[in-house]
Amino acid sequence: VGDCRREHGGTMCPSYMATYEEKHSTRGRARMLFEMMQGQVLHQGWKSDAVFDALDLCLSCKGCKGDCPVNVDMATYKAEFLSHYYEGRPRPRYAYAMGLIYWWARLASLAPGAVNFVTQMPVVSNLLKAAGGIAQRRKMPEFAPQTFKEWYRRRGPLKIDKPEVILWPDTFTNHFKPRAGQAAVEVLENAGFRVRLPGKSLCCGRPLFDYGFLDTAERLLRDVLEALAPAIRRGTVVVGLEPSCVAVFRDELPNLFPENQDAKRLSNQTFTLAEFLTGRVENYSPPRLERKAVVHQHCHHKSVLKTDADKDLYSRMGLAATVLDSGCCGMAGSFGYEPHKYDLSMHCGESVLLPAVREASKDTIIMTDGFSCRSQIEDATRRRGLHIAQVLEMALHEGASGPRGAYPERGYTEPYVIDGEGHRGTIAFAAGAGLAAAGAIWALQRRNGNR
């Protein structure tokens, strides 16, 4: 009891560790919600500004679900509260900019190079961030020149006669970091499987939960169940790369659809890459990579999925892995992009993770599976984090000693080329699309927010 008021170590509770205020602890927030439901002290019910203020700095890391002795799931409570709080009123601009990233990313994929040119351009980038309610001190994430799904469509499947596995192309892997997806395809094929990606564009809705768009998230998950039903009924396994998305299938999905058999199947048949390789592949022997690695584990990975399989995989590979007790990275999905949360976001990162990355030798591998965790590292240090799929790919290509020299991540993740020459028409389109998106966010703010 009282673990949520600890000042260091573990995952729970990053906001309390930064502010030391009771209302920002798991216990304090739970008490506020209790008083709200009682209605004797807090009289506004679901519209309570006091409860909103207490929950606003919750990073939805689910650390409490894993660390709290009674497994309080404050992230779920926050999502439910926000769905009621914003009912009939507009949400902040950042809720539409970041919560609807699945749709913005699909729009940007029409001209990613031009979009990057515009979003990285001084002054214009600042205007777009202001329009979207994004912290000015944050770097806008760059879109990949080719989505992961498009790369796979052109490449096609191999190992046609092997057992099938579905690789889940989450929004972040698909549109921002496809190299991790490409690496996972190679690793799974090397392990003896035929990889398949869903043909339909799908999303688990993870960013929507953070802002209380529960009805929209439920609709997306219904689409997922409909699209994957034939495969999961055959017993096909789904492998996810983004821990927060895997956590949706394992946690939120069965909670939203408790009587749906396909939801139960998908929840039971979804695994992280490490879980699948170490627990579902008979006699799997990973490639050796005898290098030092600093590992930060995503909050949802630690609290919902657990990390024993990952540690087992590191050991089998021969990695000298230092797994940090780093709590939350601070980015926490889109949390670190919100202007009034930037300082707290950086405080979380600077507590353990970012100093450890800076202090690591240049030939040490930096590992983290979470897209937001890698973004925080890239924003605040000179290093780039690798997904475990990319580290396995490195071992397959380079052998046990790995790549020579400093910065072993070079060649496995790289900055995208932002090219504005010869694409003025496309840039004009991107600029227009950016202004249209800003206008859409403004219009959505003026409309009544849905759940």
C-alpha cells in the first residue's frame, strides 16, 4: 500500500514522481473518482473539472495496473472519464491532431516527402504545431517515404509452403518506422514462417483511448475483428511489434467485447515478437549477437504483457543487456507532444532513461520496442533506438560480433531524406493539406465532441 507514492523505481506513478502531489498519485486519483461517483464532495459528476485536473497529467502508462497491489487501471478510468467529460463539448486541438493520427498518417502517405518538407520547414512547422496544439519544442515526426504495407505488397510473401503468421502493421510501424516491420518479416521468415499482412487498412485505436474517443475506438476494433476473424478462427497467430497495440488486443479488446468469441481468440492469439519466438516456435535458436545493449522497456510492455520472454531472448542471443529500471520514457504516446505536458515529459525521461543513453558507449546498442520511447530518445539524444526485430536482423546480417565501429544502429534505422527540389506542386499540395488539416481540427473543436 502506498507504492504509488514512491519517488523512484518501478513504473508507477511517473506523474507523482515528478510533482509529488497526492492528486497525481494513483491513490489520489482513485479517491477523486470515488468522490465524484458519491457526489457529496464533488458535485459536477462526469463534468468535474477537479477530476479532469487530477487525471490530465496521467500518462496512461498502465504502470498502476502492473505495480499497484490491487491492480488499479487508471488509464482505463481516464479514458472512460474523458469520454463523458467531453460529451457535448469540443476537445483540445491536440486531441484531434494526435488522437486521429491513423487518419492523418493515411493522408500524409499520399505525398510523404512533401509533407516532411513542409512539417520540418522553420516557421511553417511552428505554425502547423500551433494549429495542431503541439509543443513547439517537439520535433514533428517524419513520415516514411514508403509505408511498410506498400513495401510488403511490392515485395510479396516468401516461404509460401510454411505455416502462416499474421504480422500486425500498426500505424507507427506502417507510416513512421517501417524498417522495424521489414526486419520482423525477415526474422519470422528465417524462423520458418510465411508472413501475411492484413489486406484492409486497420487500426487498433490505441491513440483514441488516450482522449476518450471510445465509440470510435470500438468501431475500429469491430473492423479488426471482422477482417481477422477467418484467420484467427483457423488458429493463426498474430504478432505485434508496437507494445501498446499488442496491449490493446490483450487488455482493452476483451474488456470492450467480453462476450465476443473472436475478441477472446484475438486476445489469446496475439503475441509480441519475443513471446512468439521463445514460446511458440519449437527449438528456436536466435542468431548470436555478443554485444552490449542498453534496454528500455515500454510501459505497456512491462505492465500488461510482461517482459520475461524478452529477457530470455536477449540471453539466447548472447546480448549483454542492461535492462533499465527507467519507469516511463515520458513521451507516453502523444503525452509528450502536448504543450503543457512537455516539461513533465522531459522530467520523466531525464530521471533514468536519457542519461543512461547519453552515458552508453558509442558501440552499445540502444534498444526499445515502443515508437514513443524511440521518439523520446531521438528528440533528446544523439542516438537512435532499435526494435528487437532490428537487433535480430543485425545479428542475421553481421554475425555474432555485429557491425564494426560506433553507432551500430547505422544501416538499420536512418533519417529520411526530405527533398523539396523538383516537387513544388507536391509541396503545394502538402502545404494545402496541412492547412486543410489545421482547418479540420479547428472545425472539430467547434463541433460537439463525440465519445
